[in-house]
Amino acid sequence: MSRETHPVWTVYDKLRTARLNVKYYSRRLSGLERKNFFIELVLLATAPSSAIAGLWFWETTYGKLAWQYLGIVAAIAAILKPLLGLTKRIKEYESVLSGYRTLEYDLMEIKSLVEQKQKYDAALQSDLKKALQREKVLVGKTPETRESHNIKRRCELEVRRELPRECFFVPEE
């Protein structure tokens, strides 16, 4: 059996995939959280009871015009907020991200045990099978129908730099 075809590569490939998914879903989640924050900020800032609404600037000619435009932005934000379902989507991404972090940890643990034992034995293969079952559930819970190819490509480059093939131990069995 050659180094390139050793069964332990299944662990390492799954580890890199889990790491990729952690990075990818983290970025997607951050984007949703930024959108949600911006919408919330606009809605809070333009509420009649906000401290911003009481500023003297709004009494000037330019201030009144600016306040009207902010009112338009707030109205659009108020309409978009429920349509975008950001809160629900954020929860879905958090759930999937948490699952991939756990999967990544489990696979890192298998990787470490392979290095310590200097072999990929039946116990570790059993651990991999359990991890694959958890991965199967996660794949079915993906919160998006279309992935962002730009984000994914950047994450793939990062994972290749973090976990190059040379960093993995392949037992001689």
C-alpha cells in the first residue's frame, strides 16, 4: 500500500473538509450578523423615541431632508427584516457551524491519535465511522441552497495553507 492510497487519507480529507466548512459557515454567519446589525441600527436610530431623533440638527433645513431620507431607509429596513428572515437564518447557520466545529475537533483527535499510536487501527476506523455519521446529519442541515463560490474559494486556499498534505502522518502498515 502506498502513502497516497493509505486509508488514513479519508480521515485527513474529511478533516480538511470539516475545516473548510467551519471557515465557510463562519464567514456566511458573519455576513448575516452584519446585515442584521445594520437593519437593527437603522430601526433603532430612526425610532421617534431614540436620542438621535431629538438632536437639534434635524430641525435645520438639511436635517429635515436627511431625516426624511433616513425615514425612507428605515421603512425599507422594516419591510426587509421579516422578509429576509435573518434571525432564523442566523440560528440555522449557528447550528450547522457548531456541528462542523465538533466534527473538526473529533477528526483532529483521530489525527492526533494516529500520530501518537503511529498506526491507523480498527478503533480509530470505528471513530471515523461515527464522525461520518455526524457529518451525514450536518450535510442534510445545510442552511443554504446556493453556496458562495468566492467565499468558498478563499476558504479552500486558507485550508490548503493551514493543512498541507505534508503535515499529515501516514503510518507504514
